[in-house]
Amino acid sequence: MYLSDIKADSSSESTENTPWYRQRKAAYYLLPLVGVILLYAVTRWWSGSSEAAPPPPAVVTVATPLSRTVTDWDDYVGRFEASQAVEVRPRVSGQLVGIHFKDGDVVQKGQLLFTIDARPFAAALAEVRAQAAAASTALTLARSELARASRLIADQAVSAEEIDTLRARVQSAQASLAAAQAQVRSRALNVEFTQIRAPVTGRVSDRRADIGNLVAGDSAASATVLTTINALDPIYFAFDGSEALYLKQRRAQQQGGAQAQDVEIKLQDESGYTWKGRVDFTDNAIENGSGTIRGRAVIANPEYFLVPGMFGNMRMNGGAPHQALLVPDGAVVTDQARKVVYVVGKDGTVVVRPVQVGALADGLRVIRSGLQPTERVVISGTQFAQPGAKVKPVAGQIAPTKAVAAPPSAPAASQATVLPVN
């Protein structure tokens, strides 16, 4: 109904004061107000129905800590070294005429490696042998003359002076013979030194001189290096330890633990400690500059797999076995300067537990203090666990795992780890 219609109707009735006209005019002005009220009511209803319900509690996986007996191990980083390293040098000078090994071979002690032309030394040996023979003949003659003169002394046929002269001649001949025999031994050694043999069993390097070269052996300083030999079975593992770890080991030994100082070593591409040995040497002083002390372990290497210069991570028995609680490493959260784990109470409320952590053992983190064996630790979904919030716990299980390790960054010399016993 429009106002023009009302006016038309009112004009048709020729009056504006009739009740009918006033009702229709009031309805005309109230219609927009009613529309606004209806629109407001619909908006309120729609906004009320679109409000989301409170979200359900987050689902997290919980489990009680794993209790196991573990042994403390102290970690070190070091290098492998040859148990014996020898530079093969000639002891006589001459021309190299023979090489009797292949580069990189494993050679045995006493095995022939090089040959030097022995003819000059053989000639010198023959010469001194002839001199020794002449000295021996002179000694025989001097003794015969002394014997004849001794038989005549009773008859006063020779003087005492002649007897003394003959005795001195015998002694001089003996000395000449001894000198000649010493020359024979010296020249014989030179002939022997023309055959250069391996002084130790080990792996030989490549040759540094070829056949036909002249090699020098007159003195140790100027002697030609022909090759090198490294004794590799057993092989040494050299490492540096901090003063704190040295004191820890000494205290443990005083208390009757870690007497053998057994060690285990892993290489850069290994996930486990596969090489076994024991410490056989600790230096007699701590270095002033670094505050570390040098140590050495002996490792069996029958297949010569380990070579000098290799890096390795070593752990050494650091104490008696003890009981410890273990949780997954991901369950430990860093909260500023402290380590915490989330524990779910009986009513589903998340509680923070500050803990003191140890090292890894079979992929699990050792908890030294701050956690009870019966508490339920959040092992999965820690990002949804907020202190004081309600969660829906789902039972899980903690089991040891063997981590597959790529070449890791080297641990510090003062780092400690543990190894499970059972």
C-alpha cells in the first residue's frame, strides 16, 4: 500500500480524518521499523548459532619411564697410530740392484726388501780376510820362537832379555790378529747390509728409489729413505682427556671400579662401537696450555682394516653399573636454560617436571633426577601439551632403539655417555 494510494482513496472519500485513513497512514510509517526489528532479530539468531563449540582435549601418547641398569662411559676423540713406524734406510752406500716387494704389501719381519750391489764389499771382505790370515801366521811363528827359547833358558843359552822380547812379539801378533779379525767382521757386516730386510712386520709403503739409483748409507742423518713400514696389529689409538675425566677415572680405580680401563671405538661411518681394546699408557703430566692429559689404547687389528691417521670416537668404562630411568630423547623439552618433561596426572592435567638429563643409551635419554618411575610421561604430542591444560592420554610404550648414525660431529673430550648392561 503506497501513500499515493492512500491519498487517492482519501480523496475519493473526500476526508482525511476518518479512522480508516489514520490506521493506514500509521501502518505505512511502522513498516520500516518492523523490518529493522526483524533484521536485527535474524542477525542475532544467526550469530548465536554460528558460535563454535569448545575444542576437545588434545590427544597425546604417554608411558612410564623405562628402568634399566646402565654403565657410565666417558667419550673421547682421537686418531689411530701405528704401534711401530719404521723408516727403512740403507746402512751402506751403493747401487740399488734389486727390489723384492710390491708397494703396499704386508711384509714379515726379516723379509728381503732391497738389494745393493755387494761386489765392492765382498772384495773388501776378501782383503781383510787375507790380512787376518797373515796376522795368524805371524802369531804362530812368534809362539814357535818363544817355545824354542823357553827350552834353552835352563841351559843359560839365551838371555832373559831375549825371552821378554819374544813374549812381547807374541802379544803383538795376537793383537794384530784380533784387529784383523775385527776388520773381517766389519766387512762381513757390510756385505750383509747390502740385503735390506724388514725390521718389523707390517704394511710397507711405496718404494722411494728404483733399481739403478745410488743410495747413501754413510750416516743416519744423510741416509736415503727407501720406504716406510707401519706395524698395524695391534694398532694404537691416541687421545687427549680432560683433567676432570682423568680424576674421575682415578677415583673410580681407587674405589675398585674400571680397573681394566676397557675401551670401545667406532669409526665415522659406523653406528655402533665395534672395536674393542684397553688403555695401556697414560702420560706422566697434564699439559699446561690445554689442561689435558695424553692417553693411548691398544686395539687388535688382525685384518689391517684400521690405518694410522683415522679418526675415531672412543668411550672408556667410567664407573660401576647403576639403575637409571630412560625416556625418548624427543620427550625432553628445552625450557630456556633447563630441561623439562611433561607429565599427565590422573585427571588428565599436564604438569611440568624439571629434570637432570644424562646421555643417550640405545636411543633413549637417561634421566638422572626429577622424575618418578610411576609417572606418565608425554612421549608423543609434546607440542600439544601445555602446562595446566587438559589432554586425552593414550597409552604407549618406551623401547630401546639402535640409532643409525651418519658421520656425526665429533663429541667434546669431556662428554659422558652411558651403555645399558642388560
